[in-house]
Amino acid sequence: MRSVCVIGLGYVGLPLALLCAEKGYIVYGSELDLRKIEQMQVHHPEIILNQPKGFQADVVIIAVPTPVDERKLPDLTAVKQACASIAEYLDHSGRLIILESTVNPFVSRKVILPLFEEKGFVEGKDFFLTHCPERIDPGNVQWNVSNIPRVVGALQSEGLEKVTAFYRSILSSDVKPLSSIEAAEMVKIYENSLRAVNIAFANEMAIVMQNMRLDAKEVIHGVKTKPFGLDLCFPSCGVGGHCIPVDPFYLIDESLKRGFDPSFLRTAMKVNGYMPGYTVSLLTHALNDVGKSVRGSTIGVLGVAYKKNVGDVRESPALDVIKKIRSLGGVLKIYDPYVSHYSNASKEEVLSSDAVLLLTDHKEFLDYDYSQVPVLIDGKNVLEKHRTHGVYKGIGR
């Protein structure tokens, strides 16, 4: 296996393609976004872009988005389109096909496999269908595409051997083969569902403690003194990114189809979805404390990205907060140094607003002078109350 084609050159596919090139593979890339193509032609000439020959590579990796639709149901459109492109150029050479996109159990077997079988191809002979769920944490300097441990699954043993050998050829980390492709699919869904539940617990407890006039941050730091048996999350204005707000809905959908309502997980997702609105309610009450309303007030927003020190806005709770404030008649001043196309003001203009919401904990935001801000809503609980002489409200504080 000396050539690799990566379909989808986003935050998952591009680092993977570059790693494969670094390890000596001939790398092809398939991408629909013209802006990304232009950037890669300049900065990454080692990737051969949008060539039909790429679909005939020894290894073809699908790394396209798997969002949910407006009803929170899985949207596999991009995955199906990628499979159609592969099938158009597929021969009978035993090509290794790897799905890295996040899907719920049985998607590979019941959705993807039939797309190739209906074209007359036989899995295990003409091609091998496998799954290695992506694990990327944008902005994490410790864990990257080359050293994060991975799990792999396949429809049968030969495919499992091939996919295990491929990832071991490019990674410095452990590669763990699982007994089935469904087990590999479930790993990623389990990881992010667990994280979503833990965050939901922190968010709900923050509201409980705020109503009791307790400081959630203080309490959590007190809990952290226990040296065992804890996996703590801090409350915030909401959860963002492509994984945690999305992946649990894949599991919910599949479970409902099989006759079991995962009500605990559904409740957790409901709690997390409630937090942007709760943050706006904190703003409304804080402005009332100084004799103002949201309507007509200048509302400064620091941060649109879903996590600190990155420019990714996918599923960002800040977008919901902004939408709700706009609907209430607030005059928005927005600044995010990593997301220029959402910014419409300077940091000075934001800090001079009637109220300021910190919605992303970018490093530079922590050093700003908030002393003269009349109302400060700390949506990430990263600032101390004394940072402003005005009204301070955090999530659970």
C-alpha cells in the first residue's frame, strides 16, 4: 500500500493527508471547497488534488462531515456522495476503504456496504470496508493526529489486518483492533456521549447552585480536592464543535429504531442545548440590575469560536447567544481574533459596551482590563468577580 486518497480535507482529513505524505505515501486529496483547494495548492503541494486517479489509490479514506439535520437526525449525505465517487472508479484489486467520519453502529454494514454491493462489488474480495473513528482535538498541542491512540474495526479478518497495518505504518501511538466494525463505530459515539452527559451534569448543577446563591466554580474546586473517583467538567454557556453536540443524536436515533428510548442521554442533550438561552437570561437580569434592558443596549461579545485559541465555529453556542440577543433588540459588537468574518468591532469597542459577554476563553481575553465594564457575563467562568467594578455573573456564580 503506497498510495492514499483522502476524501474531505477539513480539520480531520488534511492533517491525516499530510501525515501520510510525511510517512512516504503518494497522497491524493478530494475536496469540494474551492477556498480550501486554493489554500492547499499554495501551502501543501505534496497533496495531489481532485484527480480521478486518486480514487484508485491503494487506501481510500472518507473524512467528510456527518452532521445532524434540523430535526437532530443523522445526515449521511456527504458520506454517501463520497462512496458514490469511490464506486465509480473502483476495480477488483482489493482496495482498502476506511471510513473515519463519525457514524452510529451499523451504518458501515447497512448503509455503506450496500452502496458498493449494488454496483456488483464483493466486500472481502474486490474491496475491504473498515472503520477508524477520527480523534482530533483542534488546538491541542499535546495530542495530534500522529500520537492519539486509535481503534479500528472491519467486516472481516483480512480487512482488519490491512487497516491495522496501515495505521501502524503512520502513527506513533497504539492501534487497537476491535472485534467488529460496529464496536469501532460505537467507540466514538460512546466517548462523546459520555462527555456530553458529564457537561450536562455540570451545567445543571451550576443552575441549581446559582439559585442557591452558591459559587459553582468554588464548589467544583472544592470537589476536586478529592484525589480519586472523579471526572469533572465545568459549566459554561454551552457546548460546541462537530462532535459533542452532534454525535449523541446518532446514538439516540439508532437506539430509538431498536425500541429503546435513551431518555437519560436525551435529557443531557436538552440541558446542554438550554445553556445559550440561560446565558442570555443572565444578561437580561444583569442589565435590569443597572436599570437597562437588552433592547437598545450595546452588547459586546468576546469570542465566537466554540473553543479557545481556534477559529472553528461549528455548533458554537456563541452563535445561539448572538441570535437570541439580536432577536431581543440588542446592538451587537462582536470581536474574535480567530474568526474575523464574524467580527464587526475592535476589542476596545466591545469593552466600551453596556454589557460584555465572554463566550470563548481565548488566551488574550484573559488579560483584558474589565474593570470599567458595567455588566460582565462570564460564559466560560474563567474570570474572577473582582475583574469588574460593575455587575458580574458567571454560569453558576
